[in-house]
Amino acid sequence: MRRRKKYDLYIVLFLAILTAGYFIYNRISSEARGVKAYSDALTSYKNADYEKAYYAFAKVPSSSSLKESALFRQARCATNMGKKELAIKKYNKIAHSGSKSSIVPISEYNMANLMFEIGDSSASKHFKHIIKNYPSSDYAIAAEYYLGLIEVNNLPKGEKRKQKAIEKASINFKNYIEKAPSGRFAIKSVEELQKINTKFNNYDNLLIAKAYHENGEFEKAEEFLNKTTIAVSWTDFAKTEFKLDNKEKGRYYTETGLKQYANSAIPKEVYEVIDNYLLYASSRTSGIKYLASQNYTSTGADYISYLNCSEVIPSNAKEACFRTLYEKYPSGQFSADTLYNLFMIKYLQKKYYDAQRLGFLHLKKFPNVKSSPAVVYFMGKIAHKMKHYESANEYFKKTIQEYPDSYYAFRANYNIYKEDGVLPFDNLVPKPVVFPYKKSIENNLVVKLALLKDYDLVSELCKNDKFVQSWIAYQKGNYTISAILARNAMEEITTKPPFDDLRWRLIYPLHYFDIVNKQKNNNNPVILQSILKEESHFNSYAKSSVGAAGLMQLMPLTYSEVANQYGIKGDIYAPENNIKVGSIYYSSLKKVLGNKDLYAISAYNGGIGSVTTWFSKLIYNDTDEFVEQIPYPETKNYVKKVLRTYWVYGNVYK
């Protein structure tokens, strides 16, 4: 009997394993068939054969993780074929599937749009559902516009009911303008409000003016600003007049606003107005001097004072200027940079105890601001000068660990290993730019779609992910936009990921590195690649305001002289020509400047004459003291940017 039971148990176990194996096999098989069917269907879709694509997407098995995406694509096919009712059915299936995928709100929004187009009254219900359940999404904002249109297009006959519907529509249109002044329906919302004779108050007129300004219609913006009061809208008046090139009016609104109304304005907008004012001044220095002479005490006064200390006050008076500024605004918008400047002044004066005291204060008050990497690094330098070598190394390690992609991480690395003049990277191991995430929160759906090259759907699913948008721009060949999007996204991350993270490759791709390596001309190819990236962001047709052209941003005269000397024929914008001439030119700078990359990089931006002058005028004992005292802010920042890029390239592709 026991043997019988044991035998039965083995049979049950065997059947269970067999069943489990069947389901696993079926699942794997289903997924493989889904990928194949989706890929084939997508090819037809991209070829605009929507009928063939529709039926091909239907072959994706129900158990495949791609089924929801296939339904979405079927709806798109039906829409493109003009079969709106069929598209609505497909979207509706997704919307009511109970899935938590980000395809759901997109599908419901698209479905509501199609319902609106065919006059289906259910559209309103779905737009309201989107606003309620996805309030922070772009779809919820757009739903406000459509709800306004539905009210306007279906006005009841009774006067009271009609007026109530108009009021509802007005609220919807105003909501849209307020939430998305630069949105594609912003101006249409304004026009709809005008059609229903909406009475605008002061705030409404300001909102409308902002919408016109954001959409580049500055004359219209001015028209609505004139219906507001300067007390609440002087920053908008100033920005609009400058855009219209009405310099005198722009100056008037700026100066009047700073004198009378700035305390009620948003600080960021006040700073933007000041920047515009200086842009249209006869010179930036004269503009700062004039504003500083007015002794403003309202919002913006701290920014003007900071600019005055940084750019106008002579070197021997900067310490007193920054000290006064810090004492007046110890917790202001520019207090961290002000304290950093005082710290560096004391460091360069070799008053290390005073500098250290200011450094401790900076690190305590401002643990993670733009100037933090510099302060941590120079605290290490101070500790080293005081012969506290263990403490110095701790600061240098902290710089690398907490600010790994900074210029000061590059300098800290040198201070740990003591190889002055020896750059740690002289070549790179190319790696491809791939989808920036190894896994997706949606069971790898986004990754699968990315591998299938369904870029449009990936873009919709990841609208607010700048790294994904960067990757899509890269796939479409928009390399400049791609690098800038990824750079901006990384700047928003407080704790940076390790350098093997795939997102770094989007910011620092190796475009043209094969040509750089070929044309390096005894230069460090990683340095040349870094210059190329910072000069043009890989735009081979880039042209600056002063006429510098191409990937390496060469002046036409420089290009002609070098090209003629070396028998190089062809267009300045041709990548190989531009890189070759740029490499030769850089090599010539380096040769004259003691074969030092630091000085050659400085000269590439500031001119060789300036660099040789700095040798005799600046008092410095090492590389850091030279860089921190470069008189041209643009050149100082350029040197740090190029060497930072060099450092990151080396770590990402070492």
C-alpha cells in the first residue's frame, strides 16, 4: 500500500513538472512569437502600409508582454486608415484592461480625442477621468482645452444655462493657459476665450501676455501687457520690450521695476530681466556699473552687487566687496558663491588658516552647491600645505567620490598620484551608445520596444525622461540635441551614478573619434575629442557669432593659413578637414607653450598672446593657482570644461 502511495506521488510530481514545463515553454514560445510578429508589423507600419500592419500586429499572442503595445499600434493603424470607430475600440480595450502601464493614459487620451472628432458625447467623461486620475500629466493639461471646446461647441439654448457653460469653458481654457503657456493649444485657448467674449481681469491679461511671449508673438504680448498694471507685470514688460528691440522701453521698465516693484516679483524673473538689461547695454561692464550705482535695496540688489564684485571691482578691492556682500546677504541666492570667492582670495593670499575657516563654514552651510567641489578640493590643498597629509588625501578622495564628474575630481586624482603634467588617459576603448537603462520598471517593456526600434512609442511612454528622449534623438541622428538633453538630465541628479552607467555614454559619445585618432598629430586624442565636444557638441555645421566654424570651431583665417601650409583642400565644415586643421593648430600652440596641454587649451580659447601675457603678470606656484587666476572668465571656465570632459571620457571609456 505504501509503495502504491509512493508511486502515485511520483506520478503527481512528474505531471506537475510536465505541466510547469509546458507553461514555461509556452510562455517563452509566446514571447518569441510576439517579438517576431511585432517586428514584422512595425516594418509595415513604418512603410505606411497600415492595413497590412494592422493584421500583422493582431498576430502578437495575448500572453506576450507586447500585446498591449500591439493593440495600441493597431489603434494607430486604424486611425491612419480613417477608421476612427475601430481605433476607439482598440484604445478602449487598453483603457479598461486594468493595466497600470503608462500606455493606458495615452490610450484613453487618444480615444477621447477621436470621440471628440466624431462627436461622441462620451469624450467629455474620458477627458474628466484623465484629469482626475493623471492630474500631473501632459494629457490632463490638454484635456482642459478639449473640455473647453466641448462646452463651447454644445452651448444650451437657455440663457442661464448657456452662460454657465461659457463660464465652465472659460475656466478650462484659462487652466490650460496657466499650466502650459508655451503649449500648442495656448494661443488657441486665448482665441476661444475671445470668441465667447470673456472679460479679462488683470491676472488674465498677464497670463495671456505670457502665452504670447512664450510662443514668440511679442507684439501681441505687449498688447495684453498694456491692459495690466506695471506693478504686477514689470518683469514681463521689460522682457517683451527687449525682445521687440525697444531698448529704451526695456531699460525704463527694468529700472522702474527695480526701484519700485521688485520686492513683489519672483526673484528668478528679476535676475532674468537684469541679464536682458546687460545684454542690451552698450557694454556689460558699463551696464553693471550703472545698476550698482543706483543702490537698489529690493529683490535683484544682491545679484547686481554680486556681478559688480565679480566683474567690475578691481582685484585689490574684491575682498572688501565680497565681504560686504556676504555680511548683507548671508543666506541670499549668491551667498555660497560669495563665500567661495572670499575663500579663494584667502587661499591665493596664502592665508591658509583664514581660508580654512571660511572653507569649514562653506561646507557646513552649503554642502552641495556649484562651488562645493572646488571648496572640498582646495581644503585638501590647504591640509597638504599644513603637512596634514592624511587629511589632505581624505579631502581629495571625497572630491572624487562626491563630485566624480567635476574638473576638481580630475585635479584631486593628480594630487593623490602626483604625476604632474602626465595625463592619465591617452586613448579610449570605444563602446556603443545603447538604451540608457538595462531594466525597465514595466517588466522590460520599454527596453523591448527600444530594441525593436519602436522609437515613437518609447518616446510617448517616456515623455518626461530626458535620458530616453536623448537616446531617441541619438537614434535619429540628432547628436547635438541628444548630448545636451542627457547633460541637462545628469545635472539634475544630485548623487551621480558610477561611470559604467549607460547614461554617461549619451552625454559623452565618441562621435568622430575615429577621425580624431587618425588626425591626432602627436596630440593626446582624448584632449582633442574633449575640445571638439565642448566647441561644437558634434555639430559639424556649427558657426559662432564671431565666425568660428565646424567641429573644432576654427576661425576661417586660421583654417586657410594651416590648410594652405599643409596642402589641405576642401571645405572648413568637412569633419576630416576641420579636425585635421584643428589638430595641427592645437599642436602648434602646444609647441610654443612648453608642450603643456593646460596652456594650449587656454590659448585655444583665449589666444596665445593672452596666455604668454599671463605668464608674466600672474603670480602662481602651481597649475591650480594659474587656472583660478585666469583673467578671462570665459577662458577659465573653458579650461575647466575641457579638462572635466577629458576626465569623464577617460573614466567612461578607459
